[in-house]
Amino acid sequence: MISRRSVIWIAAAVALASLVMAVLAPGQGTGVAAGWRHWVAPLRFAVCCAGAVGVIILGVGYARCAAVVTSIAAQLLSQLQAGPEGPAGDAQANCRLAAVPEMLEAHLAGIEETLQQLRGKLQDQQVRSQVSERQKRQTEAILYSLRDAVLVIDGSDRLLMANEPASKLFGFDAGQTRLEPVANVIGQTYGDFVELLRQSGRNGTEATRRELVFAQEGRPRTFETIISCVQEEGKTASVVAVLHDVTKEKEVAQMKNDFVSHVSHELKTPLASIMAYSEMLADGEADDEETRKEFYAIIQSQSQRLSRLIEDILNISRIESGLIKVKKEQASLTILIEEQMQMIRSYAEEKNITVTSGRPIVYDQVYVDKDMISQVIINLLSNAVKYTPAGGHVTVGTDVDEAARLVRVTVTDTGVGIPEEEIGHLFQKFYRVAANNKQAKGTGLGLNLAKQIVEKVHNGRMFVTSKVGVGSTFGFELPMATVEQVAPV
């Protein structure tokens, strides 16, 4: 058997001989052939070099094949030599030689099976890798889609991941700050939060719930924060923080508490008067008929006040919950205003206040609940009269905006006016302008109820303008009735 080294030496010898022939072979010919001698020799040299390189490459390939065949032959030879000598041994050797093709085939089959198993494992590994990558992308997509702020740091307090709400909350670019120290990314403004992340990572706590307050856009925002640690081999691999904004929930809870407090106070005032005068009547402190009538009038007045307060609270609650019953129909705002002005004129005359209305308009039809809109009009008129000094006047105006398909009603007085900084609070429940509390009594629910009726029930708009010492203008806009709404039944 020729060894690999022998093959390489033979190939090298052939290549060397080709090179010598190319260099030493003299050129022949005369005439035209002699003229081309200067390029024939280099061409012969190049061809011989190419042949030599090809022989070397073939020799190397043959040597590799020979190595494989030599290895298999050595194994077969060792098996053949392992048998007994003599005729019996020769017979066994012949049998073994006859079995060589089967052994080669079995050996190759085993190699093929091994290759198939390796291919299967490789495919399984590729599938697992693809599934793992897909799950990773899905997890990141879920985290990035959350409305809550999510922030992840590693065991060295470096930022691993942050979604868009977290970036907006703390004011950084998540793509450019990855693997940066979280203290540098968030800044000293949120030092308490950074320290909480570090402490949670050191302690390795599974979940920590805290309520944190951050100053955002000039007002405090409250976040319910959950911090969890991810453990690997007994060490903290990462810390995950989820911040849920509960500012609105806190404000609503505070509003409910304030509402209950105001309602309790407002209910106690008329009840206290009713109870006091009832007890005096029961104790016989009203000796004459005139005193008894006075006590009866006070009890009746406070009972009516209590009834109005309860009715206003119920109406506001029904509107906010969407449970109020609304009966809409075609109506003329001019007629509704005139009806309420007749009711308020006697009260205005007592204070020497003039109440006038503007010129009638041709078309002011709206599709409304008459009782509710009448309540809004009487509320605005009574407020205008209450907060206007004697000798003043109140003017009611109606205007139609054909382009916008709106009807606008305004109630203008020459009253005490409202400070500019308090105008934005006028429609809040139980809110009353502190400077005007002595001017007239009230519960602070009338304007809030009017706004609810106009905007939530009738899709309109309430507005107000005012100047201290000059007067105020309260008004509302309602959509005009369509042709279908005003069509006769």
C-alpha cells in the first residue's frame, strides 16, 4: 500500500520535472516561427506550472482517500490476522475477505445513521432556538404594550429594558441608555426610587409593593409600584419594577370624601333648624299665634331647602351614573325663558332689580327635556338676582348661530362679579366663592347640576365670563333641533 507521504513525494517530483523541462527545452524553427519564440517559451512554462499544480492537488486528494482506505484495510487486516493459521485459517480468512463488502456497507450505514441523528438534533436545536427567540419577542412586545411603566435593571444596577411609559415618566431615551447605570439614566430627582431598586436587588425580595409620589408637570402624581427580583443560582440576575399611575383613583377617592363631608354639613344645617324650632313648639315656648306662625314658616322653609338639596344630589348622581330618565321633545327656548322670568320677577322686584329679555328670534327650536332646561334657566336667573345689589339689572339674551347650528342663551347681571382665579372652580360640587358667601346663601350644587344637564344630557356647553365689581355673564349653548326632530307626529 502506497503511503500518503509517498504520493506527495511523487507528485512533487513530477511537478519539478515539468518545471525543468519548461526551462531547459530550447526553441526550434526559423522564419515566422522564430519570430514567435519570445512568447512560446513563457507559454510552455505556464502550462507546465499549471500541470504541476494539478498533479499536486490530485496527489493530496488521493492521499486523503488513501488514508481512509488504509484505516479500513488496517482494521480488516487485523481481523484477518487474528484468525488461526493453516488451511482452516485460510478458509476463515477467505470468508472474512468475502465479508469485507458487507462490513464496509455496515460501517457506512452506521456512519449514515449517526449523521442522521446529528442532523435531527441540529434541527431540534434550531427549532428550540426559534421558539425561544419568538417567546422572547412576544414577552418584549407584551411589556412594551403595557400602559404601566416597566423598568428592568441587572444585578449591577444597569438598565436592561424600559418601555415607552417608563421613558416618558423619567424622561430618557430607552434605546440610547441601555446598559447605562440606572442612577445616571433616571437622575437625582428620583433618587428614592433608585435606592429602592438597589435595596430590593441586594435583599433579593420576591415582591415589594410601595406607593411613590413623583412631582410631574407641577402637580404630584401617585404610583403604586411593585418591584420583583429574578433569581439565578441563588443570586439576583435582574430587578423588575412596574409603576401603575393611581393619581386619578386617589383624586376620585378624595372627591368622594369631600362630597360626603359637604353633604353631611349641608344636611345638618336645615335639619338643625327644623329640630330646634320643633322642640320650641313642643315645649310651648311659642305663646301666641304670631310666634307659632313664624316658627312654622321657618320649619317649612328649611324643609323645602332640605328637599331641594336632596333632589339636587340625587339628580347629579343619576346623571353621572347614566340612570336618569330623560324625556326630550321639541321646545322653544324663548318660551321656556319667558316662563322662568315670570317666576323670578317677584323676587327681583323685592330687591328693586330689573329683569329684561332680548328681542324674540324667528327660530330657536331645540330638542330637550323641558323640565331639565327650565331648571338650568331658573338656576342662572336666581343666581344673577341673588348676587346683584339693589338697583341693578339682569338681561337675558338668545342668539342663533345658523352656521354652527347652535342656540346660545346668556344671563348677564351687574352684580359683584367673580375673581378670575376662582372662575375655573365655579362648576365644582359644593364650591362657593369665598368673597361672596355673605352676599347670599346656597349649597354650591346648582351650577354643577346645570353643567351636568347641559353638557352630559344635551351635548351642549356651559360658559362664564366675569369681572369683579362689574358683573358676570353665565350662559349655555344647545344644538338646534333637526328637521326630523321637529316634524309633526
